[in-house]
Amino acid sequence: MDIIDSANELNELRIQAALSNRQPVTKSINGMCIWCEEMPAKPNSAYCSKDCGDDYEQYKRKNG
């Protein structure tokens, strides 16, 4: 095993660690914003706007 193989192996370990430690993606079950529940969520999102997403994250940090 040469230095390049070792570097590639180390890189793969770092990628796997990063992927396993990431937060699960929050998704809307019914297509509506999960925070305000009044507007449709944007595609590939759980929120209708960035403001709703920020408000939800702030609430989650405060209240667990």
C-alpha cells in the first residue's frame, strides 16, 4: 500500500464519518409547511419559505 492508497482510505473514512453524523432530512408528509401548516411546502423541502425553516430551527434549538 502506497501513500496514495492510504490517503484515499483516510478520505473514505472521513466521508463515511461525515455521512453518518449528518442530521436526518426533515420532510413534509402531506405537502404542507410543517411550521405554519398554511402554505404548501416548496419542492424537496418541509417549509414554505426560508423564514418558516429558520423559525422552526430556532424553536427546535430552544425547546429540544
